[in-house]
Amino acid sequence: MAERLWRLCNLLMAAFFGLAAAVQVVYLVPAALTLLVSINPSITDNGVWRSLCDLHSAGCVVGTIALACSLFAYAQGNIFHEEEGRELFGLVIVAVWMSLCRSSAKKGECQFDSTQEYLAAPSSAS
């Protein structure tokens, strides 16, 4: 059940990033990576997937810092009224989601499945 929910969430985020890619081409990378996770959650153990995820996340962090500095220096009110403000929060969403996907890898299993097994195991301490 938890793995199906994780796949569905990744599919929805892939669609979200895909729509964002219609405006900014850079969102194609997280859309593709997230779509791969929705198809096969164990892909997060793959070295190439992890490298692409790390590289894109690092770019998002650098972009977030640059946009934040620009916004705090030049913004004239609510940052959501600025294009850079909306882009800043888009990068934050991508960085957080890629981090969640990357941390879901656990020895070829979805993290949620191993957590459920751990919680269901009887305690040996008496």
C-alpha cells in the first residue's frame, strides 16, 4: 500500500514538473527522474540515477541561493509578485522532492516497506 502511494505521488510530481518544463526546460530533468521513480522505485539505488539527482539538486541549491540574494537585494514587496520569487520556490520544491526520492533508496526496497516491517516486528526486550 505504501509503495503504491509513493509511486502515485511520484507520478503526480512528474506531471507537475512536466507542466513546469513547458515554461522552463530545466524542469525536464526532475520530471524524468521522478517518472522513473514512479515506474520503478528501486531505481534510486542506481548510481547513474543518484548522480543525476545529486547534480541537479546541487544546481537547484546554487540557483536558490542566487535568486534569494537577488530577491532580498531588489524585491519591492511580496516576492511572489516577482518572477524570480516564483522561480525560487519552484527550485526549492524540486530540491526537496529530489532529496525525498534519493533518501527513499534502501537496499533495493522502498523505504516505507522496510519501516513497516520494522514496526511490525515483535520486540525482544521484556
